[in-house]
Amino acid sequence: MRKPILTVAGLALLAALAYLASFFVYPDVGALAKKNPGKTAFMEWREAQWAEKGEKKKITQRWVPLSRVSPLLVKAVLIGEDDKFYHHEGFDYEALEQAFEKNLKEGRFAAGASTISQQLTKNLFLSPEKSLTRKAKEAILTWRMERTLSKRRILELYVNVAEWGDGIFGVEAASRHYFQKPASQLTSMEAARLAAVLPNPIRFNPVGSQRYVTFRANLIHSIMVRRGIAVAGFQEVMEGKDEPAEPAEPLGPGEPHNATGPGEPAGASVGSEGNRGDAPAAPDAVAAPPSATGQLPAGPPTTP
């Protein structure tokens, strides 16, 4: 009796392995190098969810090349979702280890450590279910994607298929919905607020006053300022009203003309010292850096 049971178990295991092995070949990840995807698996899952609830909603999406997306948005998304994007091959092993320890401690899937590549894989091909089988398929497809597509193409696909609200997919649709402008014209704070809601775009609103969104957006923006990606106070200056100026004093004979302030050396600029944390942070910005894993804190700190 024991032998037939072992035989059935062995066959089931072989079938499961064969099923997972098929993901090394299908779907055709390489086709995404030149062809934009149609409706993603996650979009279809959303539509099925709406149909089950009897809700008449539809997908809103506008595809744009990465060249027509503000670089500020791209930087904000990288800081918020995957700060090590250009330094890994699809998996952040340090973040995975920390998530595994937390999940083991709580006895459930309490935390994730998905990179942008993993998130894109899930959105394109898989369901949002939390299971070991789905994670195995996600790992195989992410491995293939990182070896087939360029980092730039992965980012372009991600910002165009990511969910940014109920039925709102892609940064162009999100930018026009929330800020009434194309994605190419997003300011640094608008970019930070859009990036802030990516962990849960159904629950959080980029233009709302939720404490989580405000905290996370300020944190992302402060990192952008310190890295010289955004200039502290620039948006406030550009949106302020012009004030009548006093006539300029004429320059004396031979006096050099430059645009620097008193005591400031000529040629100084925000972020000119380097790319990581050398630029001064905004005085009123949250100054906490990302964790060692490159992941931002999940939410605002709690007060005792």
C-alpha cells in the first residue's frame, strides 16, 4: 500500500516540476524588447474582480515611451520601490532575507521584498495570489527578463503597466488623472507623491492628505534633494508671484558679473558634489535615508 502512495507522490512532484520548468520557455519574454504588451494578467484580474462585484469599470491606460516621462518620476520610483535596481540582476537578496525572517516569525506572508523586475513580472504574467508556486514562477520569469531586456526597457514597461489607482494604469494616465498634465511635465513633488502610493494605489491617493502618503512622499523627495535630483524650494519659487524688484545697482568698472550670492563661490550648484547624499536636504523635509536593503520604511514612525 505504501509503494503506490509513494509512486503517486513522485509522479505529482514530477508533474509540478515539469509545470514550473515550462516557464523557462513560455511566455515569450524576449518579444517585449520591441513589442509593447496588451492587457496584462493583473489588468484581467482587476476586470474579473469588478465583474464579480457587479461594478462597471474599465481600464484607463496611455502608453508613452520613457523619453516622454519626467526623469524626476523615474528617479522617485526607483528610490521608493527599488533603490538597488541598477546594482542587482532582478533580486535583492538582502531584502529577501529580511522579509523571510519576518514572515517566518509571524507565520504568514507579512512582508515582501519585490524588486521592480519582480513587480513587472507579476503584473504582466501572474496573479496577485501569495503562494510558493506563484513565487517560483515569478523567480523564473524575472531571471529570464533580466537576461533578455535592458534595464531601460524594464523601467519603461514598469511605469506603463503599474497600477496608480482604481482602473488607472501607467504613469501617463495617472499624471493626467491626478495632476491634469502629461507625465513629461511632472514636478519633483508630484513625482514623489505618485511614487509614494505604488505599494497600495487603491488605498492611497497621490493628491490626498493621508498621513502615509505625506510622510512617504516627503521622504522620497528629501532623498531626491540630497542626491541633487531635485532642488529644494524650486517648486515654491516657480509657483510664487513675481514681486516688483528694485533697480539693479550698476556694476563698477571691471567688476565681474556672476549669478552667485554673497559668499558663494562661482559655479556652485545643488548636488554638484556627487550623486549620493552630497546635496543639502530641504530644511523642512524628512531626512531619513533608506534602509541598508534599499527599501524605504513602510510608513511614518509611530510616536510613543
